[in-house]
Amino acid sequence: MGLRTESMKWGSVMKIEFWSDIVCPWCGLMDHRLHLALNRFPHTDQVEVIHRSFQVHPDLPREGVSQRTLIERVGAPAATVDRVLRPIERAAEAEGLTPYRVVDRTLGPTDLAHELLAYASDQGRGNEIWSLMFRAHFGQARKLWTAEEVLDFAAEASLDRTGAAEALRSRRYRARVKADQREAQRLGAHGTPFLVLDGRVAIPGAIGTDDLLAVITKTWAESHPEPQPLPIVSGADGICTPDGCAVPELGTT
């Protein structure tokens, strides 16, 4: 996935802001689709992907709850499992993202996970660690709700555990995480995933890889128009070329 470099001129980079939550199954799938789409995009080296935080269930208990318990708590019908969640698992499998556990997992508050992700971004590894965390949660049904759980993941992802622990202990990224969510809501987001391309096009929800690539391509074309040939004035005949110079005929008086 292409990242912006300091040598690029202003305006040459397309920015993709991606608001998501680690417990959102559509978000993990969209992260995968974004990778696939950018692998097919010819200007991927001029795309900057910025992951931003949006907590879907901030009030869950720190020990977590099962997906089935959460369905009961929010008053959704039991049929949600087969009607909504299992199809997401099948879609992920069809797209090469397997295993992908949407039903048989535990959900919890993701504030500490998001603060670790902000720390990882400051270490230059934001996009990588977001993807790894999605794979840990949905691929392994990994719990990432307590400081210890988050720090164990950080160490396995080769982040500096001491630095990560200090970041979580000081809560210095808490304001950034909250600001991310406020900004998404200001832009009209009511949930996740929520993508904004170049500050001009919003994608509220999950779409397929082909559709995502089409939106990226269209947005790029609108802000990076192809140079057009200049209009030609007809009637000129005084010109020099590698074959010689043409002299216009003089009029008679």
C-alpha cells in the first residue's frame, strides 16, 4: 500500500482516511478490500492511507462479552447470527480472508487498543499494525480489551513494549482517539466503516473491492486530470524542423 513521501509535491497525493473499530467485522473486511484495491490501482505509490479511530461499543465491560450476548443486550433478534453475521464470514472466506470469526468471539471496549494503534502510527507502523490487529481479533478471536492483552499483542507485533506501556499508562493518545470519532461524526458518520477520499468523497459502510477501486480511480481522475493537447492555430507556415526551415511566401504589391 503506497505511502506519501516528503519529496512529493503538494496535491500529488490522494489521501484515504479510514475510520474503523477493531470489533467491527465489516471494518476488518474493508481493510482487506482496501489492500486488494490499492494493489490494482496504478498510482498506489501516491496514496496515503490514514487509519482513524471510531469506537462502536465503548461501554462494554472490560472483561468483554460474547457476540451472542451482545446481540441479546442490544435487543436484536437471534436470527441476526444467520441473517447478518454468518454471511460476513462467508464473504471474507470467498475473498481469501480466512479464518474470520465474526460469531464465535468476544467483544470489549477498544479504547486501549485504539491508543496503541495511535502510538503505532507515531512509530511509522500504523497501517501495518491496524491490519495485524484485525487479523488477531477476527482470525484468532483475540481479546484486546485490557492493558495486558493489548501490550502482549504489541510485543508480538514487534512494537516496543516499554514505549507502548508508557503510552497506555499516560493515556496521552486518549484525546486523539476521541477527536477522531468527533471528526467522523462531524462528517456525517453514524458507524463504521467510514472512508473519506481526498476530503471530497465519503463511503459510509462496506462496499466490494471492485466498487472501491472504481471510487478510488474516479476520485483520483477528478483531482489529477490528464494533460490535454494545446489548441492549434491554423495558417502558420514559417517554421523550422529538423528537415529545414519553411519561408512564408511574400505577398505581391
